[in-house]
Amino acid sequence: MLNRLYNWALERVSRPDGPRWLAGLSFAESSFFPLPPDVLLAPMCLATPERAWKLAFITTAASILGAGVGYLMGAFFFEAAAQPIIDTYGYSEAFATFAQEYKAYGPWIVIAFGITVLPFKVVTIASGLVGMNPLVFMLMCVPARAPRFFLVAGLLRYFGPQMRGFIEARLGVLMTLFFLLLVGGFVMVKVVL
């Protein structure tokens, strides 16, 4: 089943509308959606390595725009839009404590969450909630997101054929590790909060 899903993703992402799907996922992940854009970025870079840099740029730009929406959710629509998301992920009890610490270390937290597997949407909403300077927040999103996506794109552009064989031979194990890291990121945030 995983192989069929993988092959379906490779075929779809090499289509002309693939970058739009990538941009949409990148945008949504930064504000409310749980799946990181790497799940589309990686197969797209494998399928079309000559477009890797463009795809990394699309992912980064859409992610930063989505972060702005997350910031606005936290700043203006916390009760209506952000609180249900935070409750869904089980972060509501510790969110107040986190907000206090966040005021002191906000820019560094934005970078840490943006580069790692920790859920970036938590930081985007928190930034708006605690009133981080919006210009500082948006500027911090660039070094938070760009290195991660350009690293993935670069590795797959230059080592794609070898990595594709490795990925396809171990797809089940790699998908399990990916989802463990994803869930682990959410659990880590809950523990830290």
C-alpha cells in the first residue's frame, strides 16, 4: 500500500499543478494543518530534480505566508480560530506558561520550531497571541524555514537517484520513522509546555 501511495505521489507531483499543491500544503501547515510540506517537497524533488531550488522557494514562501495567517489567528482570532486548534492538539493547559516564556525568547523559538520537526503552527499562533513584533516574527520565519526546505531540495537534487533507490527499498521503515518524528514533535511540545 505504501509503495502505491509513494508512486501515486511521485506521478502527481510531477504534473503542472504539483507546485500549487505544494504551496497549499506549505501554507496550511504553518497555520493549522498537521502534515509538513516535506511529504510533497521530497517526492517532487525526486521526480523533477532540475526544479528543486524553485520548489524549495515555493515551499518557503508559502510557509512564511501561512505563518502570517497563524500569527493573525493568534493575535485577532484566538478564541474563535486558534483555541480550537490548540485544544485539538492538547496544548491548552500549558499555553499560558508557554506564552510567558515566549515573550523572553520568541525569535529563537520561532527559528527552533521552524527548522525542526516541532509543529510550527504552535509558534505562529503563539507569536500573535503574545504580541511579538510582527516584523520581527516575519523576518525570523525566513531563517526558520528556508534552511530546512533548501537542504531537503539540495540533498535530493544532488543525491536524488541514490536516495530514491534507498527510499524505495526502505519505504515502510522510513514512513514509520517519519510519522514517529511527527508525533514525537507534538508530544515534545506538550511535554515542554
